[in-house]
Amino acid sequence: MRLVTLALAILTSILTFGLPAYATGDVTIKVQAPDGSPFQDSADVLLSNTGGAAGLHQSTGPEGEAHFNGVASGTYYIVVTAQGYLPGHDVVVVASVEGGQYDSWISLIASTEPGNSAAGTVLAPKRQKELAEAVDELRAGKSVDAEKLLGDLYKAAPGSPEVNYFFGYACLDTGSFADAERYLSAATKLDPKYVDPLVALGKLDLKQNKPDQAATPLQQAITLDPHNYVAHWLLASVYLTQQNYSDARNEAQAAVSDGKGAGNGAEIIIGEAWAADGDYPKAIDALKVFVTDAPGNSAIPQAQKMIADLQTREKIQADSETIRALANSHLQSSASPSAAASSSSVTAIARAAALADIGSDLPLPKWAPDDVDQTKPAIAADTTCALPQVLSKTGTAVTELVSNVQNIDASEALRYEQLNELGQPVGSDRRSYDYQVSYVILPSGHLYSNEDRNGSTDPLPGGIKISGLSSMALIFHPAIRDDFQMTCEGLGSWHGGKTWIVYFRQRDGKPRRVSEYSIGGNVYPLSLKGRAWIAADTYQIVHIETDLMKPMPEIRLMLQHISVDYSEISFRTKNERAWLPSTANIYFEFRKQRLHVVDTYSHFRMFNVGSSQVIHNPDYAPNDTSPPVPPVE
């Protein structure tokens, strides 16, 4: 049997056709209490076909489960209701495969407003399409058109948190602040864990010059989502206005770190806060970083003027203690609310401009992360990166990884979600395996991987098979890395540790050996670009992300984003340590389907390879280049 090609076999998609149209499967709904344990009380479970037919009801048993057997293929809504809890919702897609098993996990949330029966209204397919059209108008900047569409949709679904959020979002954009507050507040009441309307409420309050009021929803948003960089950025603006400069710097730094480039504009707040505290050198350094990292921000002119002003003050400060005291006094005066309009130092104009740029980042749902070219990680200033040394030592570490995984197996948990236009799951599946992988390096230098999951070759719903995610770091293997152009962007950080950040992209004219799609017997190699975070002390890859160099309309692959985290694993029985993949996230848009796969590895085990065990070469080793293949119909 032919091994997966593509030296690393990162992702293989196999489509199957001609499946039976009216197959049946079994659906199990597992209801969980807020703490994640099985729901002990009785809950009503409704399974409703999207075609409009009457739904089926069951009550959960002692283990919090309801079972529906012999369910015909199709898409079904699931609604779980229980006294004292908000309704829980999910969507399950029963594929046209006879005898399939489909599970759904639904966690109930205690109701803060008992009797609010409208909470969490599930939108019918027609209404979902209407909401998607309104969101497209918002993305296109047509807020007035979106507001009209959402107003009509609100009449049909006033209990939908999403409809209320987007309606409020549109009103915020058009300046209808009273309506914006009404609908955004309704969204938070309908779904207390809905972060986006809380962030929008904070922005709304700041636009109306109500910083004290803005702090509450922003703090709530950060409690629910500690890595929401927009909430951190807005809260930093609140603290700056309140002259709480230390907390303003902390929140702004969190925005920069969590935004992975998208939050770089918050650096102006760091500079403003240092300036207001009288630390001119730190203020100047922060503002210079802001000008470099956020070139499109509308506050750049104000920041440049502030830099010039602070440099003058710094010189005066160095000349005389007396003048320094006068300068400090003048800075405090110009930074005060009464003098905030002054153009000589930290200005309300600059903050207003920065706030306008945050508005452009107000979260519409993004179903996939940004492309690596759309983000710019924070880099330490004045630090030189020796790329040849980084690549050499990383290559050694990756070679050790290849050696280590030959003797290791792990438990693998795979979660698959099909997403709609709003990034919401409309179908899901879960799998678990005992996982092993081995590599073969041919005399030609080609590298191949072979994976085993309990001997299973079953695809996920839709006929999609995922393989090779453990091999992502092998882009830096000495046998592969020359296929890529690599640039060291500088010294950054990942989860608090110092890392060298290396950007890479497929070289023209070099074989595309890292990833491919196999469709109907034809092979489509991919051209990739990406970024790796490499530990500055051990040269182990701790995180890596890849994207397509460009969409592939010939197979209708428009997006593929893969992100892998690596962790150091200790093996007590062998007294050995190894860096191995821990979690992989894959987002791809294929044949108008938006999919998200989470692949998690745990419980690593090391074993001895017996002398009788031999790794054989693959039965068939393809050439670097493949003959042209016909486009997918």
C-alpha cells in the first residue's frame, strides 16, 4: 500500500461519492451540568429535522443521555430544556452512511433570569441565511443596509442572541447609540457568556465618553475570554482616561500579546501612559515601536508629534534639575483632562484616533484565524537574529524529533466541526485513537510518514481524512528546509518564553513535498507559507502555523490554516525527555464547506523497538513532480 506522500503528509482529504441517499444512523445527546458532569435531573431533548417536520422528544436518563435510533440522513436541530437552566442547542448532521453513530455534548447554563423562555432561540435555516447576508453587508462596510436587514430579521427572531448582537453592532456603526445599547444589552441577557456584545457595549460607552461605565462590560468580557485582545485594548483606554497608568500599560501589553499583530496599535497607550508618568525614555521607545508596528493606524501623526515633543522634554530634563521639575509639571498639566486637547503632549485627539482604529477591529465572528501575512508578532528591538545558527540548531532538534517518535505512541482525541458563515458549528463528530507514527528517509533525501490509528482508516463525516499533523515541524528538517525561503523576524515570545520567530514560504521551482490533497486518485501538492516560534535556549519548535500561498480553485480549496503547539514530555521510566506535538487546530474551506478540526495528543508512552522490527521503504515512491491532473468537476 502506498504511504501518504508529501514528505510530511500534513493533511490529506479523500472525497467519496455515490453514497446512499436515505441511510440511517443513531444519535446520542449527552447533556452535561455546568461543572461538566452528567446532568442528573430530567431534561427534555428535542431532535428536529430542518425540513420542518415535527420533532422527536425524549427525556434524559440517569446518565444525562437521550438516544434516537434509526434517524434518517439529514440535518437536525437539538434543543435541550430543563427547569432553572437556559436552553442548550446544537446541530447534528447524519451523513448518508448506513449505521453511523453521532454524538452531541451539550452543557447547560444556570439561568440568571428564570422564565426567560426566549433565551437562545434557534434560527431556522432561512433565517440563518438572512443573518449571514446581513453579516456580509457589515463586513463590506454597508452598515445602513445591514441595519435594515437585521431590523426585519429581529421581528422574526427577537429571542436570538446573535440577531440582537449584530443588530446592535449595526446600530453602533450608524450612530444609533440608544438602539445599539438596547440590542447589545438584550444579547448579553439572552446569553450571559456571549463575549462579543460585552466588548461592543464597552466600545459604545467609550464612544459616548462614559469610561467608568465602559469598564464593567469589558472586565466581564475578559473574565469570560482572558485572551480577547480587543477587550484588553479598550480597557487600557478606559484606565488611561482614568489616569490609572500602570493598569493601562498592563492591559495594552495584553492586547499586543494576545492580538498577535492585530493588537499592535495598543502600543500607543503604553507610550502615553509612560509619558503621563514622566518616564520619557520609555514613552519614546514605546511610541517608536507603535509607529513601526502599526503603520496604518490613524494616530501615527499624533504619535510622531508626541515623540518629538518628548524628545525635547528629555533634553531639557538632562540639562538641569530645575528645568526638569518645570518640565514634569508642564507634562502633568498637558496630560490632565482639562488640557487634553493640547498638541504638545499626550492628547485626547490621539486617543480618539486610536479608538477609531479599535473600532475597525470590533469582532465580527471570524471562523478562521488570520493568515500569517495579516499578523505581525511583537519583536524585541535592537536584537540580531543569526538565521544560519537558528536553522542549524533547529534542524538538529527536529532530527531528534524524528528519532524520538519512532519509539512513542500516544492517545489521540480528534474533534471535527462543520461551521456556517458566522463561524458557528452546524455539525460535529468526535473520535479517539491509540496513535503511532514512523518516518522513512529514502536515499534520495525524501521523507515519508506512516501513521496508525488502531488500524482504522475511517474518514470523518464528509469523507475527509486527516493525517500527518505530528509532522508539521519537519518543515525545518535538513532534508526539507531548502524547499523554503526562510527569514528570521527577530526575538519574540511564546507563553512567556523567549523565542526566535522564523517566517517561511515555498520557493518557486522547488518541489512541493510537505502537504497534498488526494482526490479521486489524483494528487494535488500544496504551496505553503507560515511562521514558527523556536525556543531561544533549546531551539525546539514550540509553535508553528501554516497557510496556503494562494487559494486552489482547481480543487475548490480556498483556505487552509494549520496551527500546532508542541510541549516537552518527560518519560519517567526511561528518564528521557522529548518535544512532541500536543494540540493541532486546522481550519479549511473546501468545496464551500467551512471546517474546524482539533487534534489533541496526550498520554505519551515510550517503548523499545525490538531487533526484529524493521522499518521498510514504501512500496511506491513518487517523483518530486507529478504529471498534470484534470480539474475536479
